[in-house]
Amino acid sequence: ALIGRDCSTQRRFQKIFEEGPPTIADKEDFREAEKAAQRLAMSVGYRGAGTVEYLYKTATKEFFFLELNPRLQVEHPVTEGITGVNVPALQLQIGMG
């Protein structure tokens, strides 16, 4: 896992903006969501860039799986800006073995 992004601001189920790293969940809860995303990818044999999306309920500090996107998303520049990792280049390197 590279970094998380917060996509809380939406209109008609479309993201208005994203920010990262997320601040709505404390670090321990967020780390658990990252580990769950890694376990999910490993359990289906996925290798590559992708996004696992969760819904986080602040009142109970629970996260719920929404979807796994096994591709680059249009928002990947947010991750690149935070981590300095060229995500498309990384995806190509993984694909080339």
C-alpha cells in the first residue's frame, strides 16, 4: 500500500475532490484498512496498481469494503504527489516482471 486518499466530498456519487493522507480515521484504524486491502489483493492473486475502496464510519471506527479497482484511477496523481512514486511506471514494471 502506498497511501490512502479521502474522497468524502461527492455529488451524485461522483468525487468532487480527493485529499491525502486521510485525516478522518486515526492512524491505527487506517493501517488496519490498508492491511485488509493487501490481504484482499493477495487472496485473489492480484499484482499491480489498484485501488481498494472502503466506507469508514467515524462513530464506530469501522470500515466496510466497497470495491476493488484493479487498474489505475484518474485520481492516481494525488498518490503520486504525496509519495513521489510514478504509479503508471510502477504498473508497467510490475507487468514486465
